[in-house]
Amino acid sequence: MRIIHAAKSDVGMKRDNNEDNLLVFPEQNLFAVFDGMGGHAAGEVASAIAANEVREFFEHTGKDEEATWPFKGERQKSYDENRCVTSIKLANAKIIEASEGDGAKKNMGTTAVMMHFVERNGAGPKCLVAHVGDSRGYHFRNGQLKRITIDHSLVEEYLRMGKITEEEAKNFPQKNIILRALGQQKVVDVEINAFDPMAGDIFLVCSDGLSGMVPDDMIQAILQRAPNIEAATKKLIDTTNANGGVDNVTVILAQFQPG
């Protein structure tokens, strides 16, 4: 299989520094976004640690599938699913270790969203999407956009429980409260789902700098009209900033081609 990708991160219109980090590792068909949080620029440290740890783990295990893992895999998950989850758990442990060693970085953290394309044992191709927090994953097929992650946030939880409506969610006062992040607890619950890609499918992962400023229907329209994924990535960033750009914004598009 062949994965065509485009990626871009931007500081936005209101922030002084970019606390987002992205990971583009085409040799492993691995793409991820990390949105850091914490004072004194600690957010960018946390997101950088996460990107580096995930990359190193995939590099190490890519060379040796028998390599020892720092966390035990779950029996109900495949090798590749466990590999994704373990890399994020490792990032979580490294961020906590770094924050405990430096008072200025206490409680720093980051969200994570990852997509990993695999084809193994004749089972057909899969796109594995793992996430923690409110950085999102989307799937674009035949002109239609579908969100494929559920934010680990207070507003999403209230929506799920029926405490607020979709309309109320738009102006929810605690919109930025997330319920899961790397660097906050020693045990992190990583959500992972597998999707069956078809030729031409586009998968999008992004920080909430995009999803908070550009509605899903506008993201869909941009993907429909763009001549290619490079142009679409640029247009998504430009639209975010044109709409106010109150946060850092990071976008990765990956298009699946079989063969």
C-alpha cells in the first residue's frame, strides 16, 4: 500500500509559541498530532517528548518485532493495536518522569491522536486510530466527512449523557476541560479503533485548534474542493486563522492508495 501525506503546524493568530508537535514517520506509515498544555512553555516540552518517544518506540520495534515492550499488551488487541497503545503509554510515562524532575514543568501534559496504516497476514489493510484527549481523527470518503474519534472532554461527556444539546455545546463555558491527557496520571486509558480503508480515502488528524475554529461541514467542503491533500492542508490552516486562529493548529492528511 502507498500512503500520500501532507502535514502542517501553525502558531495561529493569538499565541506567541506553538505547543503543538506533529510526528510524520512515512517509513512506518505512522502520523500523529500532540497538543501540549502547561505553563512556562511546558506544553511544547510535553508534546515534543510524546512525539519523540512514539517515534523511537516505532523505530525500535520496527527493526525487531521480538523487542521487549515496557508495557504488557492486551490479549483482545492485535499486535499492531497494542504497538500503538504501548507507544502512547510510554510517552505518558516519560512526560510524568520529566515533570517530576523539574518543578517548572509540573503537571505539563499533552493530548495525542495517531493514525497507523498496516497490512499484515493477508487480513487486508487497516488504519488504526488511537487517541487521548480532544485532538481529533476524521475519515473522508466519496465527498463525505465523518468524525471517527470522540473527544475525551467534559462537553463531550455532557453531550453523551444528554445533559446539554448540540446547540448548548457550542457555547459551553467549560469547553476546554479535557478528561484524559498524557502526563496527568500514571495509568492512561488509550482509545483505539480500526478502520478498513478504500482507495482514495483520506484520514485527517488534527489538534483542537482546527476543530474549535472550523466546523465539520466547512472541513468537508474544503476537502471536496481542494485539488490535492497539500492544497487541502494549507486551506484548512488558512481558514482556521481567517476565523480567528485563537489556538495553535496542526493538521495531517493521509490518503490511502492500495498496491
